[in-house]
Amino acid sequence: QVQLVESGGGLVQPGGSLKLSCAASGSIFTTNGMAWYRQGPGKERELVARFISFGNIYYQDSVKGRFTCSTDNAKNTLYLQMNSLKSEDTAVYYCRAPGGYWGKGTLVTVSS
């Protein structure tokens, strides 16, 4: 059983930055397959970024160059650094671990 707890969301103005965290517990932390998803108002949940093999990271086209995914294996934590935020980035952001484990999400609102 894996528990995931996201944090770091909040209200930010367009062009601002936020750093989300996802603390994992209950299992051996593995980077491969860890992912960030988001679900905006009235939208389906979508993949934002995902660790794939050999340290490569997939990013959705709309966040490339603005978002950076990283991990701290010693802390069993996944991060999402979000820069140059846009109103369309407003969403609940979820962390997902291999095996289909999800956190409860953290809300990011980008608004002036």
C-alpha cells in the first residue's frame, strides 16, 4: 500500500511560480513511473509529467520549458516546479505512483 500526499498548491498571479510536493510512504520509493496529473474545471484529468526509464521525463507539450519534475529519494518526495504560470494551468494537481496509487490532490489557482 502506498500513500501519497500532495502539498504546495495555492493562489498565484499569472507569470508566477509554485512548487508542488508529493510525499510518498508505505512502500519503497521508486522514481520510474511517478507522475503528475491535473484536472482543470470542467476538464478531464490529464498527464502533466511522468518519469520514464533511465531518468528521462515526459512533459505535456503545454508545460514544456515551464514545469520541471524532480525527486528527492532520501525524502521519498516528488516535486513539480511550475514557472511562468498561466490561467489555463488552474487545476487540481495529483501525484500518481506505479500500481495506480493516487493522492488527494492540491489546488492551484492562477488568477490576477
